Amino acid sequence: MTANHRRFENKVAVVTGGVRGIGAAIVRRFLTEGAVVHVLDRAQPGSADFRAGTNVFFHTGDVSDGTDVEAFFKAVIRDTGRVDILVNNAGIVRDRMIWKMSVQDFDDVIAVNLKGAWLMCRAVAPLLRKQNSGRIINIASRAWLGNFGQSNYSASKGGLISLTRVLALELARYNVTVNAVAPGFIDTPLTRGLGKAVFQKLAAAQPGGKPGTVEDVAAATLFLAADEARFITGQVLHVDGGKSIGATVF
């Protein structure tokens, strides 16, 4: 990436769940393009995950805890004075058929995937309104259309897309856009952890017969965060190799 492509020079980006997988790819891409990045995650990165000396700052906390979210934004404003971009990426899964799913399984997923994003948006909205500018990108999932064994996860991501649309309306007059990225089957440590046979079966079920990469999702996210997307709001960008069309259902 050359200096001419540093689209986010002097911008402050906040990314939840940015320690690994898709979130880490988004963080790395923002850093490459000149942003200062603050990450909120339950975990801390390993020493080799991010280059020393880059403009990235890690905060330990739980997005589903309103006290943690409030403390996080106080720290960010104290350090940088502003927030230009919020990426709500933090998410968990607790997959089971509904007759095997506990209430706790449901509550935990909704708390992180939906309530957590809502808390982050509620905290950042006054800042963006005051600045009269900003971007919010919610990392949803193709699963919002429905996935076998994911009544909790699909509901959380469907709710996240509805939240995206509402906030796009509420914040448009303040020059703030709110969009969602909906990844499909992506090659991550989480999906690799399903086991080789399951991973290969899921990959084969994609219209192109292969998974996407975390870089694919990061590229879409940064597009929606950039000036080029200033007239796009309330939309869902599927990064799923065509899976959302309904092809190759299995």
C-alpha cells in the first residue's frame, strides 16, 4: 500500500473483537492505510500478531457490559480526542438445535452479537453527531438469512441488520453512514476448528467451491468506511461468494 492509498490518515478507528480472525484483518488493513486504531476485546493479542510501533491500542473489556463500553470510550477520547469509525465485529457462536439450546446459549449470543453492538453504537453516536461526520460498520453474517442450528446466532445477526437500518435513518442528517457487512463462509481459525472434514464440506457447498478470506471481509469493511462510500447508508454488503443468492444449498 503506497502513501497515495492511505485513505485513513489522521482518522481514528474503533474495532471490537480485533485480536484475531476477521477483526485482526480489519485492524491490520486500517493500520496499513494510516489510521490510529483502538481495539476492544476480551483477549489480548500475542506478541507476533501486530507489528511493534504501529498506531494500535488494545483495551480489555466486554462489549456486552455497559460499564466496560463506557470506560473504553472515555479512554479513547482521552487519548485521541475523537472517533471517526466504529466497526462492530465482536461476536460469538453457541450452535445447537433449538430443542438442545439452553436459555443461556441464547442469551450469551444475543448479549455479545446484538446488545454489544447496540451499546457501542449508543456510546459513539453522540460523538459522531457532535463531529457531524463518521462511519459505523456492523459485521453481520450471511446467517441472518437463516442457518440450520443457529436460531440464536441468526437472530442476533438479523437484529444487527435491523439496527443498522434504524441507525442509518437516525444519523443520516449528521453525515454519519451506517452499513453492515455480511460475510459468508470465511477461512478463519474458528472455521478451521470445525475439523478438516466439516471445513471441506462447507467449502464445497459454496457456489465457487471455496471459502472467502479475512482480507476479503476487511476490504469490504474499509470501502464502507472510506469517503468513496459517503452516499451509501443502511445497506448490507454480502461478502459470501454468492451464497446469499441461495445457490448450492446443502
